[in-house]
Amino acid sequence: MVPEILLHQSADAIGLWERTEDEFGEPDRQPPFWAFAWAGGQALARYLLDHPAVAVGRRVLDLGSGSGLTAIAAAVTGAVAVLASELDPIAIAAIGLNAALNDVSIASTGDVLDTDGGDAEVVLAADIWYERRLSARALGLLRRAQARGATVLVGDVGRAFLPREHMRELAAYEIPVVAELEDAAMKRTLIMTLS
């Protein structure tokens, strides 16, 4: 959905997932979310590229950045600064590699979910609604960011812990996905903001 952006990705979704579990053997180790262009990230990146006024000249925070796809889209559209927040140190390395591949500058940081997003004027959150506690923390940050005037954009396929009742839809895309990970070849993916 975003051919304008290049990413280093895994060609073997399930194999990488299994190897990551086997090689690290750490029960709390994050799966390799950074190795795939997830549907919510693809849709949110497409939305940013199609609506560049959202990020141009603004400071952007990308929560759960994964591969850095949405952060890169914000940078490509003219964001003055982009900060990618990610819990997994391997993902932070992937974000750096993917930013370099696209000739953009992306700063990275760890967990910011207990903040209000700092000086970010736009806060992005794609594909982070897969765990109850993470979802509650992310919604808290999004609410605090919105309360101080930031634009909040969410991209998601409707995962179990997406707080849909707190959001309104802005756009929808049919996104091609890795069937082994999503149990389908296409996913209807929404772009939303807090209501």
C-alpha cells in the first residue's frame, strides 16, 4: 500500500517468529513485530502520504513504531521531527536501518506511554491494540496528548483491545497482509481519531 517507502522485511513470517522464540528463549521477549508491515501501519502510512498536511512542519511521535513505517511516512511528508517509540531494542535497530534506507532522520526512544507525548503535535498509534494493559496505557497517552492539543491518529484492523468506543473513523483501506499472521489475505483497516 505504500510503494513510496522501502522496508527491510522478513520473507518468512512464521519461520522468523518461531526462530525468535527458539533463539532467545525469553518468555517476555517481544515477537518480531518489526519484521513486517502490519495492516494498521500500512493504512496509517498511506493516510499520511495522501494527507501530507497532517504532519508537514510538525513534531510527530509514533507509538509502537515496529519497522518505523508510519514514522518514515511522517518524515517523508515533511514532519520537522519524528520520534519513534518502541519497547523492543531490535525494533529500534530496524527503525534506524529503514530510516536510512529511505534517507530520512528518525529519532528513537523506549517506553513513553506514561507521558503525554511531550512536544509531539501529532501522535500516531498503529497496530498496538493486541494486549489489554498496553491498550489501556496507550489510550491514556493518546487522551493526554489530545487534551494538550495534539492530533491523534490510530490505524488498526479492529484487534481485541482496540478501544473503538472512544474513537471515530476517518478513513478505511483494504490492506494486503501476510495470511499466515492474519488468517486472511486482505484486512479492512481503519484510520481513527479519539472522539
